[in-house]
Amino acid sequence: MDHRGNTRVPLDSTAEVQRGGDSITGDVQNLSLSGLYLKSPDVYDAGTPVEITLYLSGSAREIQIPLKGVIIRNDTQGMAVQFQQLELDGIINLNNIIIYSRMEIDKKLKDS
């Protein structure tokens, strides 16, 4: 049973996770208001504080959302990042992404 408190949505996006002078870029598997899972063969250790840039495309221009977080787990497929110190703009952007993704999922289910 999943005990997470926030709705997770699949997301077709990429993100860059940075620690100090190096970074790992990968595909975002899912996203919630509390974090994301990044698919990547490279990972950081659990407990590592990171800065995240979430890249969204599909509009006239690419949107970049900067976030801060900490790695809470990793595995052979990638790593889970828990967001920390979210500012109001970040919360609003993440919430809008989740709402839009849920609407797209509901539309696909309704059309099938």
C-alpha cells in the first residue's frame, strides 16, 4: 500500500539534479508536490542535498523551474528527490503541472 500523502502523476519531462559542481540529467518518471523520481543510471547517495531544474516543454518556449531538495533513496533505475524550501512560485508551478497532468490522464481514460 502506498502511504504517500501527495498525488503523484507521470510526467514526460527532464530534470537536472545538481550537487556542487556536477550534475545528473534524466527523465522524470513521476512528480508530486513533495518530490520527484528521476530515471538515470547515475545517482547521488541518499541524504545528499541537491538543486533541481525541472524542464518543461510543449509550449512556445521551454520553462525551467528551479527547486531545492534532498535525495531520499536511490536504486538501479534512478533516484527519489524530496523537495525542500519550496517558495510560493514553486508550489504554484508544481500544482499547475499536477492539475494539468491529471486532466490529461482523465481525458485519455474517458476517450478509451
